[in-house]
Amino acid sequence: MSGALSHIRVLDLSRVLAGPWAGQTLADLGAEVIKVERPGTGDDTRHWGPPYIKDADGNDSREAAYFQCANRNKQSLTLDFTQPEGQRLVRELAAQCDVVLENFKVGGLAAYGLDYESLKAVNPRLIYCSITGFGQNGPYAKRAGYDFMIQGLGGLMSLTGKPDGEDGAGPMKVGVALTDILTGLYATVGVLAALNAREQTGQGQFIDVALLDVQVACLANQAMNYLATGQSPTRLGNAHPNIVPYQDFPTADGDFILAVGNDGQFRKFCEVAGLPALAGDSRFSTNQARVAHRAELIPLLRQATVFRTTAEWVALLEEAGVPCGPINDLAQVFADPQVQARGLRVELPNSLGSVTPQVASPLRLSQTPVDYRLAPPLLGEHSEAILQRLLGLDAGQIAELRAAGVV
């Protein structure tokens, strides 16, 4: 076995981020993932640049960095399944695959005979995962859903940003398309669960994953705070709704994060900060009291933290056993010794005579480790090999498909 899922073949009809992220995760784990793209254009994110990958001379190529983030370890097959011949080829491929991933609008593939019921008829063992904005039912089912709007609609933006009354107050989206990423991960979990269930039943199944569902589910403690009280949590900037002090604080040369998780840690922090009286103050001695008196405590701490640098605070508090850390930009992230020790930057040689940097998978399997291959830089570069190997087509037949614009 070259990977934990090396016995699994995935037909990835998805594009942009949520679906491709699921496909990449499965591919990282060893699955053979065939990415079906539109002839001539391919996945939208192939064109989402700059930035682009650099060639050996440091010049921009035509390979968008965005595409590279979610499509490694895949093969690229171009098929136009708006044409009957393309639909037939997809069905024949699905008959030889374990999983289909797609993120078209609800019912969008039924017109081409590529919906679950149609493909189930040719492969009852098929796991068919459909990723949409709002799911297969409900009043919004037919709507398109994108990460940014789902962060707003699903409540995340109501919790993110500076609180009312501060400069720059207002709702703010997360700096990456987090809902797409989380949806891709939930889709992966669903596929793995369905594959395991198939081992018991012999039957495939349909998986309905919606960005809105994932966003609401991932509100976690904030959702429970609302459900328990009936009161909507508000924006707190970098502060925590249930723990104090648990936020950013200014230092002599920037800012750092203080993440006090219990009363013992608060006492240790007060000792290091030269504020022992605060730990004994009834307003601050317990977390419950600190949450109630947050507005009084935080200014007192901020007045103290500005007298040391970030590095000094981190060194002193780590020695005392108080969780804390710097606020790094991405250059600092990839220069961090722990990030480097974990090998989170991977560089893969490419056809441009340079290397394509990648962020490593966080999955560490001792017996079936992740292997890395570049996202296919050329649109449809594996088309002939896939059609020959899986469908038995010869060069003449493939040439005819190319001439008709099917491949």
C-alpha cells in the first residue's frame, strides 16, 4: 500500500474550493483522484491570479497559486458532459469508481443523467457526495451559496470583528474561506464513513453536505451560548466570550496573545506581571468573576503588558506555564522553528525548472504516510492515459472525441 486509501478511486467533478479540498484530502491519503475539468478552461481557480507560480527565472507562469492549494495528487481529465458522449464517458468512469464528488447546484447534474440515482443504476456501490450552499431541501435549496455570504448568513460574521463602540467596529469575515475548508473536511469525513459502512452492507449511499449546515454546526460554543440563554453573542474582537483574560494585549513592540484557561494560570500570570493583588481581588479571583468584570480587568492588564516586548512576555510566561504566543504574519509562520520542524512547507520540482511550494498535509500516519505530487499544471494532461487505461479507448477514438470537443 502506498497510502491508506490506495484502493479507492474518486471521480472529482467539483471545482473552486470546498469540493476540491475534499478531493485533495482523499488524494493525500492515497486515493486515485480523477479531476474532471471543462475543456479549454478547466477549474475556475486555474485563472484566479495573481499570484502565479514562478519559473526558473523568477517570472510568472500561467499556474495560479490558488489552484495549487487544493488540487495536488490529482489527475486532470477534460470532458464536456453537456454533450451526450461526454455524459456517457462520465457514467462509464463512475461505474469504475468508488466515490463521486460534485458541487453543482441542486438538480444541476440530473439534466445530464449524472445525478446520484442515474449513477447508482450503473454502480450500486458508489458513494456520491454532493456539496451545495444550502443542501438538497428547504426554501434556499436552489440558491447558489458562496463562502463569504455563508459566513454572513450563518452567523460567523456577527461574531467576528471589533465590538460596537470601538474604532473600526463592524462585522468581519474570516481571512480565509473557512466555511469552504470546513465543508471540504466534513465531506471527507462523510465519504470515509460511507466507505466504512459499505464494507458492512455492500451498498453505496448519497451524502448531502451544505455550507450553511457546516457553518452553523461550527459555531460550536457560541451556538450553545445562544441556545442556552436565548441571547445572541456579540462581537468581542479577539476576546473570548467565556474565558477572561483570553485575547490580545499590547506589548512594547507589538502585540501578543494571552490565553489564560483557569484560575491557577491567572495567578501565575499576575505573579509574572507584578500584579499579585489582582489574583486575590474578589472581582478577578475566579473566571466567572473575571467574565463579569471584564471591562474593569482588561484595562488594568493592558497598562501592564506594554512595558515588556512580545518576546519577553512569551519567554517569561512559557517558563511560568501560562499559555501565550506572538501574532505572526505568514513570513514569520514559515520561519518559525516548530513549523519548520514539522515540515509544513513542502517544495516539489515542477516542469518550469523551479519548485512549487506547498503546505503539507497535517495528517501524520505512521504506516501509510502522505505522499506529494503536484496539482496537474496542464489542463487535461492525463486525459489520454485515463481513457485508455479505464475505458479501453484507443488513440483513434480519443482523437475523434477531441475533434468533437468532448475531450
